[in-house]
Amino acid sequence: LAEDNRINQILIQKVLSKFNFDCVIVENGKLAVEAIVDDRFDIVLMDIMMPVMDGYEASMLIRNLTDETKKNIPIIALTAVVTGSVIDACFSAGINKYLSKPFEAEELYNVINELVDKEDNVN
């Protein structure tokens, strides 16, 4: 989870733990890219508006990694602003799906399962 807001970090972590998902939290996009390079994850939950590096730039950097598995990790944007231009920017940055904040726990669960299942079927 790349999210700069502490309250959102806590809430999202609670939702993920409810579904028995492990969660690593970073506060900005730069740390998210570093985490992806250094470790293995099944999915990225990416806030769009963060300090240091926003979610768009972080997603583009992830998509440009040389490691095929890491560069193709599913990315879900979590954003409070969902307009046509934001949606287009998400997809242009290589983001697979987006959820508007606030979202329902089941909605997040379903999107994660859909993207992880797709990845499992590809590998």
C-alpha cells in the first residue's frame, strides 16, 4: 500500500487484514518503487496524490522495470478524485484498475482477487 494519509493507511490495512491479506505500507511513490524492486508482492494499492512522488510517476517507473514479474504487477489506484482525465491518466501510467475513495471493503476484495487471479492464470 502506497498511501501518505495515516488514517487511510490504518483503514485499508484493517480491510486487508479482514481478508487475511498481508500489507506493507509506504508513504509515497518513491518508497513504493523501491519496495517493488527490493521485494516480491502480488499487487500494489497506489494512492495517486502523494508527496515526494505521486502514484502516476511511481506506476510508470514500475512499468519500466526490467524484471518482467515486477514490471507487470497489478496496480490498483486509490483516489478521491475520479474524473475522465484522472481515469485516462491512470491507464496511461499503466494502472490496471482504480477505486474511488471511500470504497466498500468487498469492492476492494473483488478487484484484488480479479487482478491476482488474472496474474496467476498468465504465469
